[in-house]
Amino acid sequence: MTSHRTPLSALERGAPFESRHIGPDAADQAKMLAQVGYGSLDELTQAAVPEVIRSTELLRLPEARSEADVLAELRSLASRNQVLQSMIGLGYYGTFTPPVILRNVMESPAWYTAYTPYQPEISQGRLEALLNFQTVIADLTGLPTSGASLLDESTAAAEAMALSRRVGKVKEGVFLVDADCLPQTVAVLRTRAEPTGVEIVVADLSGGIPEEAAERGVFGVLLQYPGASGAVRDQRAVIERAHELGAVVTVAADLLALTLLTSPGDLGADIAVGSSQRFGVPMGFGGPHAGYMAVREKFARSLPGRLVGVSKDADGDQAYRLALQTREQHIRREKATSNICTAQVLLAVMAGMYAAYHGPDGLAAIARRTHRYAALLAAGLRAGGVETLHGAFFDTVTARVPGRADEVVALARQDGVNLRRVDADHVGMACDETTGREHLAAVWKAFGIDAGAVDVDELDAATGDALPDELLRTDDYLTHPVFHEHRSETAMLRYLRRLSDRDYALDRGMIPLGSCTMKLNATTEMEPVTWPEFGGLHPFAPAEQAEGYLTLIHELEDRLAEVTGYDKVSLQPNAGSQGELAGLLAVRAYHRANGDAQRNVCLIPSSAHGTNAASAVMAGMKVVVVKTSDNGDVDVDDLHAKIAKHGDELAVLMVTYPSTHGVFEEHITDICAAVHDAGGQVYVDGANLNALLGLAKPGRFGADVSHLNLHKTFCIPHGGGGPGVGPIGVRAHLAPYLPNHPLQPAAGPETGIGPVSGAPWGSAGILPISWAYVRLMGGEGLRKATQVAVLSANYIAKRLEPHYPVLYAGPNGLVAHECIIDVRQLTKQTGVSIDDVAKRLIDYGFHAPTMSFPVAGTLMTEPTESEDLAELDRFCETMIAIRAEIDKVGSGEWSAEDNPLANAPHTAAMLGREWEHAYSREEAVFPGSVHAADKYWPPVRRIDGAYGDRNLVCSCPPVAEYDE
Ligand SMILES: *Cc1c(COP(=O)(O)O)cnc(C)c1O
């Protein structure tokens, strides 16, 4: 009997999480290895990864733990966070996420595992949801065109500053910022202004624009509405004066306040920016939340970030898609208007749904209640002899307590309420949707007022509102039916289901997008995000209340430093693009500290991602493009020539590794050495880290700085186009120039470049995802994941090679973690375009690979380690079947105009009509092994993008237009 014993210790360990995360099991890996021609994963990666960069030692990470154990660890970390009632304000407020939205959007893989809607036919649900968001923003701000989200309020203000300079009449002059703007916004503006030569002047604009500023010239003005102090001011006169000076005026506005107050558009503003956090999105210790920007019509085509618009499909039916895609940085590069790529789609969807669920009257009621609490709070303070600063306010009251601010804040904390210490003499307190009478009592008590003696209802009867009459909102908003039809939970539940059913996300099948790493977002990793102990913290809550968070943050920083070979990591940047900017600013600061201020040339290979060039421009650098040689590698001769040419003006080389072509370039160490020898720094774009983790470390093979995309390599879901986290790792000499934060000294070095996000640790609320991934996998698991990712890409390359040319390969003819399938020759021969192939993939139940990046006319395919062999085979067989279809067009069996590729995707509606095509209905909608029962039906036919760009409609269209 005893011989049949399995040791308890082995049983206790359970199945390693690695076997859940990695799709192909050992037997499948063996089959795939056989196809690729190697005996083991180690053999394959030894052949694929150049020896000069390969790490030999194992990652020094804590051993992998089971899902149950990791959840228990996270529970224990969560319990070390204290969630007090936050009355800190400053752009972050308590909010009640309607559970129907929490569970069916934020916690629903149908929403959070979707990709950016570049394939609009399979993204109609989230495009409609984003259009709702844009409508909310446009209506409430009174400005006609809103984008589909920016990264946070502070960076949105920085984007507005850049926009003002770009489009305004005044080309010189200063950017004038009202002193009552959020302090973190002012700090982010300073970070972003300095490298581009913009001067920021902060002044009290409540009495108008100071003459000395007017004399210097003002290209832009930023006002906060209501102000950080809570004050609600009529800014019409300031705006008018600013316009006389030729300035573009931006108002940073609070959406909840705007349900009661005159809109920025009506006040005369040109741009409105802000945050939609308090529309149902948890504070999450700083993020993620959707920032917004809305503009006057004349600036619509200069808007940064993504814009959803209305167009029509091949049947002339209304359909949504991203408008003006050619404005995006991935195409415009150094001429881009901003570097925003990943934004905050999931959170914008939540905010839009919150508005749809409450409707205009519900939102106004929440605003009125919030305001009443603030009005009573102030009245109670005044009755108790405490001076308050402003007579007109919305939700925030500032009290003057000479010398006593610390004491008041400490007393309130004892009663479970966080107040804002403005300075030694002033305390700020903000009410929100979650404020109750008990919180007013706690605050009064902290000020030394006998709260028991206050009869709140009596006080209520005796206290008027504190909103100025001349600013009360009189126009209607959110009149579109979508904000009136989904008020019952049943209706909202079904609306959410209906929209998500239109979309193709990872919960339906593979999304083989090269460069985007659409891997598993495990449920265990996702769970802690919506626990109140992670969701409920204000970013400026005292550090001692965030012990769990800070432990998790520091452990994640250290572990990311270990896996990348860098010395120090900053988690502040809230997208890859922001990491790029932060990293380049660190390089810039380093050169300046060394007396090399003239070093401002950024070398970028021509195949680089568009954000690279856009970020370099934002960092005040001059972009010089390095050629790509025929085999896809950096053209080393050209690189040497450019290095020589720019001499001591060389600041940095920005290069992606493995390359954007998905190849391990063998001479990367030589490239790094050449740049270093010339006094430059090396920035390795870490978006492709999924090919390196556990096998090689950029910080060891010659790079000085990298950003990582935690929403690619480290399992944060794409959310349909955000959230993301773009931390940077740096070698020790750049560590003094990492981002920091004026309101949280622990967030970065004192000598740092300033903040690149509004919150000290950016989108802290989703860091538990990446922390959990590393904890679940351990060093060996991460390495295995990379090996299987490389195996899967090579497996696809080998299987498809007989049918399509596979572009570019590295050592031993192997690709890294993605491969480029070339359709250009076939297009030339048959007229079947890359678009036709991408859309035909929808009929087969797939999301297309990355189209035309980095090479026009090709498909870049990245399977990741999470797809199992059956799904990889389904993809390969589909691509092979599509090749056979292309051949039928080529041979003339199908005409160039009427074939399943040209007409793809095919909708269910088409089946209900008379069928007049040269191929059958079955061939159209059930090609290959597609089963009727499992069929994904695209809701619309192919969308005419150009039509929509000519007729730009970016908010919910009138219902009449839905009629035929
Ligand atoms: C995704 C990506 C980026 C930009 O990252 P975001 O998080 O979308 O801002 C930069 N470079 C490369 C190569 C990428 O794939």
C-alpha cells in the first residue's frame, strides 16, 4: 500500500498556475517543437536568442504559488490598507459603482479582454459605449466634439496646453494657469512644458488677467471649475479677456458640478478637460480613470487620442468606427499631435454607462445631494465660529484655522475621515456621492464643534444653496434616448449584454495582434482590483493608510527590476507612451546634469512604433530616422553614419527589442556599444518583452532605460483600448531622474523630472494584476511562458510558410514571439487586399492580426503563450483556407468584385435577403470548420471609413438617423 503514496507536499502544491496560463501542454509543445525542428524548449530558445544577450542565471523571484495561496496573500495585503471616508477631493471622489456596471463591465471579460477597436466591424458594442461617453462629455461641457478618453485629468490638461500652442493664433508667449488649479495638474504641466520651451505662469486669475502676463503674450489659459479650493467663480470675463489676447482657453471642469452649473462651452471656453472618475469608477489609489477632452468644432481635427465617429457599412446601415485614424501617432510619427496610444476605454465605458443608468435627472439629483452636504457642512462650520473661504462652491469647502490645520486633520482621521491639509492654516473638505450625515458630524467634531448639538434638518431648513444664480445651468443635456431607456437594472443588464455580444474579445477566441501581446488575463489576477481595500483609496491618502499598496508597489518594482536587469523602476507612467516620455526626459535630465545640454538628437529606426517619435518630440528632441536594411534589421552602416554626423548632439537611440519585425537582432550589443561610445544613451522600447522575459535582460545587454507595457507582457487586460501601465526601468545613473510627485515624496527621487501622471503611482488600482502574475508564475514559470510564446510564433511561421511568405527571421531562420505574414505579392496578383483578408478572418471567427505595422500590406501575428495548440491550428488552417480562396480569385473562378473576401464580413442580415453572389451562403458565413452553433456574427458589414471622416459625427446621432 505504502508504495502507492503520493507525498502530501506534492499534493499540497496542486497544479501549478503555469499550466493554466500556458496554453499548450507538454504533449502539444512536443508536437509543436517537432514541427519547428527542435527537441526541447531550451534547444529552441538557444537557437533563437543570440548568445551575447542570453542570461544564464534563473530569475531571482519568490517561488511560484498556487492561485489559492496568492489570493490569500492579496487578501492579507488588502487588509493592510485602511479605507477611510475620503474628503480630500482634488479631482478624486468617492463614488458608488452601480453593481450592475461593476459586475457586467468592470468584472466582465467580454468588456475587459477586448482590444482597441481598430477592426470596427467586431467592436460595435464598445464603440457605441464610447460614443455614449463622448456624448456625456460633449453635452455636459457644452463643447461639440469629445474624444473617447485620455489618460487622466492632469495629462489631459497638458494635452490641452500643447493643442493651444498648436492651433492658437499666438505662437509665442506663456501658458497662464490659474492658481486655483489642481496642484498635481500644475506639476504635470511643468514637466510637460519645460522640454518644449513653454513657460508656465501660475497666477491668481480671479481678478482678471494680470497686465504683465498680457504684455508678454499668452497663447493659452487654464482655469479650474470649480477651483481646487472649492470656489465657483464666474469666469466669463477672464475668458473674454483671454480671447482678446488671442489665447485659447481651457477649463478643467468637474462633470458632476456641470450637471448644475453653466457649461464651459457656454462660458466661452474653447477646450474642456477633466476626469470622469466620479461617474462610478473607484478611486483605486489614483487610477485608472478616464480623462476627457472636448473642443470647439474648429479644433475637432486636432484632438489628441482616439475619437469614435459614425459612418455607414456596405449596406448603407449606420455603423461606428474610430474617426480620423490617420491622425493617430502610429501613422503620423514625429508629426503626431500627441503620443497617446493606449487610453482608458474600459473606464470611459463605465462612466458612460453610469450616466446612462442614472440619466440627466439622476445625475443632477446626486449633484444636488452632494452640494447640500457641502452647503450644510459649511453652514455648520460657520455656526460653530469657523471661517470658510468662499461663499460660492459646489462640493468642496475650505476652512481657515490659523495654525490648527494639522490638528483638525488628525482629529478627523481618528473618526475615520480624511481631510485635505492645504497648508498649516487651511483645511479642505470635499463631499461626494458617498457622503452621509455621520461624516458631517465627524468633520464638525474635528473642528471642535459640538456635533451633537447640531440639528441637521433645522440647519438644512435655514441654509440656502451656495451655487451662484448667474451660473445655474438652464439648458437640457443627455436628451438622447440612450440616457433614458436603461434605468431599470433589467434594462441596463440587457443593454450591457447586447453591446458586449456584438464584440469579439479574448473570451471568444484568439486575438493574434503583433506587438500587443493579447494573453490570458487570469481571473485570480483580476479579482483584487475591485476589492474595496484596493478600489477605495484616494491617491493622496496618508502613506500609513496604504501599507498594503505600498508593499505591493515596492515588491512589484523590485521584481520588475530583477526581470529586466535594471536598477530602479517607476510605476508612475499610466501607458507605454507615458513611459517613453518619462524615460526620454530622464535621459535629457542626465545629459543636462553632465553639462551636455546640446545632446538633443533621438535616433529612431524607420520601423519604430509611432509613439517613439511622438514622445521624442514631446521630450524636446529632434528625431533622426535610421534606415532599416532589407532583412528588417537596423541598418548598422546608416546608424554609424548618423552617429558620426550628429556627434556630440546625439542624445539617445530608441530601439525596440526584439525588433518591431519580431526578430532577435544579433548585433544589438554592438549597436548599444556604438551609441555609448558616442556619448549617447540607449532606450529599448520594452513592448516586446514577452520574447525576453527570463531569457535576456535589456538592462544587462546594453540598454540604459526601457518602458514595459504591463497591459501586454504582465497580464493587465487591454480593456478595449486601455487601461494600461507603462513603468520604466533605468540603470543606476538615470535613477535620480525618475518621475516623482509633489504631493507624495515617497513616489520618486527628489531630483526627479516631476510627475508624468496626476497620481503618485499612476494607475495603482490595477497593479495587483501584474503583481499576482509574477507571484503565480515565479521565475521558472515566466521563462517557460516566454519560451512557449517563441515556440508558438515559430510554429505558426512554419505552418504558414508554404502558403504565404513570412518576412524576416533572426538566427537560424527563427522569429521571436511574432511573425509577419506577407500578402503584398498576392494583392498584386489578385487584387485581394490585406483588408479583405482581415475582414474575411471575421467570418471564420477570428480577430485579425496587426495590419500594416511595421510593414504596409502585411499581417503581424503574435499568438502568445496562452493560446493552446487547437486554437493555433484553427488559426493556421483558417489562413490556409483563405489562401485557397485568394487562389480562386486569382484563377478567375471568382471575380475580383464578387467573392467572399471582397464582401467580408458577412452578416446574418445578408442571409435574409435574396442571395445574388457567385458563392453560396454556406461559403459566406460557415467557411472551414465554423459551426452554426458557435458562430460569431458581426453586427455590421464592412464599414466605409472615408465617408465617416467626411461627415464627422462624434456623439450619439439623432434617433431619426437610425431609421432607414
Ligand atoms: C504598444 C506599443 C507602444 C505604446 O504603448 P501604449 O501603452 O499603447 O502607449 C510603444 N511601442 C510599441 C512597440 C508598442 O507595441
